[in-house]
Amino acid sequence: MQRLLGQIAIVTGGARGIGGATARRLAEEGAKVLVADIDIDEARANVEAIRRKGCTAEAFKADVGSHADVQAMVEKAVSVWGRLDILVNNAYNPTTGGRGTIEEVSEEMWDSGMAVLVKSIFLASKYAVPHMRKAGGGSIINISSAHGLLQAPGFAVYETGKIAVIGLTKQMAMDFGPDNIRVNAVCPGHIVTERLKEFWVGKESGLKFFEDQYPLRRVGRPEEIADPIVFLCSKEASFITGVALPIDGGLTVQLQENFGVRQAHYLEGSVGTKMPY
């Protein structure tokens, strides 16, 4: 059954990782998908994978921190397919903002991090909402993080941005609910994307340490985020809006203090490696 047959979707950061898996799943469920990414070659590769399954997709190069790029992205989807029903705000560069407390990060690091983490959602949604309203409604999914619900030391930019994503999600749900536009956030735990698969090669003890922090004793796969996103976009979730859904193997049901201590222990190099974000 194709739950999204005839719907038009945009996925930012749709080339690889969570965005890539989400673009493929939306297409499998019948949506026509604009795969937007700053890496146009990777976006085209994902589009080809989607098309090989008999589904419909187009690639579009966009820097989601750029006003002009985001406006052009939305207009591209509407000009090709005539409407817009779904927007998945996923794009994120793991090197943006870097690590550090507010004493340690520069103004430039702060501004570049917020541009990708928060401003990108503001811009894409700003241009998407009028088209969704014209179509009679729609669904916006914003990708936050378990780090939007639990904090660890030294992630001032990333965690502030991901908390802001949840706040913006709730505000948009309030503002656009009367237009039948539902707005939800998902909060993934540690998801082993293509990039992280490469990162963890030769660091199995580090990965095991990470897995042991989760009640399910494992980390997640991109498809395990994409499937709930499909659900939230479907009619099955027609009475769900304004939620921040943890998809984290139970990570956030644990005490904040324990999470922070374990994260600090890990990031200080106790298992001989550091995360790439």
C-alpha cells in the first residue's frame, strides 16, 4: 500500500544518511520527491536509486542556509509537480559549529551552526507553508535530536540549535494548525549513517561503549528514522501535531545526569576516539 500516493515532498539533506533513507521511503510510499542537497552528485545518485525502483524523484542543489537557494528549492518542486504536501527539514553538516562551550566557540561558528540548524528550517517552512495552504494542508517534519532533549558537555551550538528546532516545531504547529498543516519533530539517537559507518571502522570498542548507553543495547539505522517520518506524514497520523518524538532506542528515558556523565567520560577520550560532531 502506498500511503503517500500523489503527494509532493521535499527532503533537505536528502542525498545520504537519514535524509537519503527518508527520500527513498517517501518515494516508495508513492510521493514524488525533490532530493535537495549541497552535494548534487550524491543527490543525483540517490535519485537514480529511487528511479531504479520505479519511483519518481528529482535532484536539486541547495545550501539550506541561503535564502535564495531555499526559495528556489521550493519553487522547483512546485513548478515541476504543481503543489507541495511534505517538507522534511533534515539538512545538517556535522562539522558546522564544532564543539565547545559558549566561551570556546567563535561568533562565526555560532552563526554558521544556527544558519544550518535553525535558520534553514525557518526559511524552508516560510516558503513551503503558502503552497501547503493552497493544497489544503500538509506535513512538515523537522529533524531535532536526542541532544534536543538531553544535554552533554561541550555542545553549545549543536544542542542549542536542536532545542530551538523543537521550540520552532511547536510554534509552527500552533500557527498553522488551522490551515491543516501539521508540524512535528523527530529526535534520533545515534544513527549509523554512511559517514558514521566509515568513522567506526577500527573503533569497535568505541561503538560498543556507545551501544551500551542505550536500553536496547544498540544504536540505530537510517531506515529506523525514515519509517516513523513516513508515518507522521501519512493519514494515519492525521491528529498528531506539535510533538517531538524520540526515536532513540530508549536513550532519553534515562536520567539526564547519567547521560551527561557518560557522554563527558566518552568525549574525554576514555575509549580512545571522539565523535565527528
